[in-house]
Amino acid sequence: MKKKLSYLLMGFSFILLAACGEKTNEGGAIVLADEGWDSLRFHNEVAGFIISNGYGYDTETMTGSAAALMTGMKDQEINIHMEVWTQNLGESYAEGLENGDYQKVSVNFDDNFQGLYVPTYMIEGDPERGIEPMTPDLEYVTDLAEYWEVFQDPDDSSKGRIVGAISGWEVDKMLSDGIDEYGLDEYYNYFRPGSESAINISLLDAYESGDPWIGYNYEPNWVMGMYDMTPILEEDPEGPFSEMGAQDIDITVSNDLEDWAPEVVEFLSHYETSSEIASDALQYIQEEDASAEEAAERFLKEHEDLWTEWVTDEAEEKVKEALE
């Protein structure tokens, strides 16, 4: 009870994903981690639909920060994390695996990127929109010092503005520390938006107007699929931004899940997608004003050739029946 209360105090909330399970087991509902971003919620819905309809378990999600959710995995209050961004968690995740606090069962995808981006028109221009190149030689993070005036902070004309990540995300500290290490804090203010939607709205407003913008984003993401964006790279392979390139996005489970839901662990061990799949789903959500649940069902209907390779024949039949 004390553990559950402590998680509530950390800001966790429960959201029912499905209630059509048929089994009663020692673990009750299977709990999936939700750190708040859209691609994770899409994968939670895909996995939740299959687990509930194919294998008969109730599923729930629990929201929280990365560190708190991994603690929940260790304490077996949370059973599945569908998107562990391994480099973001750094040594703490590797140590957790080594210590046997939880288990990695699959790599969901590894064709991703996160870091600082600018609209491609800033480098190449856009003749159709009458936009001339604004930062033609911008390629590396260290080039940003030359262009700070282009990205002028609307609240402080003496510096540029970099739109950062959300406070509490591990990548936020990586960005902030990297900016300081390269001395870019002399030229830029690092602005932390209050939410992922605030990051995207900032980008959308600038892009539609053809204005300068530099900030954090990641792939897969619907806005990355919609607009032509260019990542600003780390030139030094040992530099502070080097860990923000492509990385394994793991699927991790609590140690007890294999004891009372081994067929679910087996299913997850075969679960493998791509950034392209997630970006397509997220763009569908945005353009059609759809829910993550609707995007998951669309995926399951359109990609039978993929997900049927993950599940047993019996589970496949049940999932297909549920989709009718």
C-alpha cells in the first residue's frame, strides 16, 4: 500500500486500456508504462489490444517520469515498457539490466533520431515559398554560434533561442549540458516548453510562416513526417550530443511477468516495428483527429503480415475476430 501511495504522490495515474480479459492471475491486470509521448501510447494500444483480445489479460497504463517508471518496473508495479530509449536512461538502465531488476525482451525499433532540428528551408531555401537560405553553412551543433542572431529570442534580443525538451525528460539534461559545454549559452537561451505539444506548436507556427526555428524533436513523430526538417549533427563522436543519434528502443518487462503471463512475454519477444510505422500512425492521428486506439486498430488491420508473425495461431484468430 505504501508503494502504491508513493507512486501516486509521484504523479502516476491509471488509465484503463481494455477490460475484455478473461483470465484471473496472481498479477491481476498487466500494467504498461506511459511516459507521455504519442508513439509510446500508440505501441501501448497495439500491444494492449493483442494482450487483451489475443491472450485474455486485462491491461492498464501507468504514467510517470522515466526514472519513476523504471523504479516501478523494478518493484513489479509496472510490467511492460514498450519504448525504453536506452541512451536517454544511460548507465541507470544498463545497470538495471545487469542487476536483474527487469528484462529486455526485444528491440521495438532502432531507426530513430533525436536532437536539434531546423526546417530544411533555413539551409537550402524554398524557391516556391520565396524563402532564401538563412543558415546555408549550418551543419553541426558547433556552427550555431555563428547564427545566433537568426534565431533571436523574442524575449531577449541579446541572444538566440533554442527550443528545448521538456523538463524531467532525460534528454533535457543532455541538451542543456551540451549547450553549456560548447559555450553556446553565451549566444542562446535554452527555453523549456511545458509540453510536447508546445514544442510542436512552436515549430508549426514558425514553419507555416517560413520563419527561423531551432529546437528539440525526435523521430518517430507526426510533425517530423509532415515537414521537411534537417537534424543538426554532432561532429565529435565523443561530444556531448553524440548520444542523441539513433539508438535501440527496447521493450522491457518486469521479472515476474514471465512467471504468470509467459505467453505475453513470448509475444513481446517477437514485437518489432520501425520509426516509419510509428510516424505513419502519428500522422494519421493528427490529420484524422483520431485516437491512439483507432490508430492501433488501423495498424492491425493494415499490417496483418507483420503482427501475425508475433503471436500464436490461436491469438491471431482471436485478435482478428475482435477487429471485425
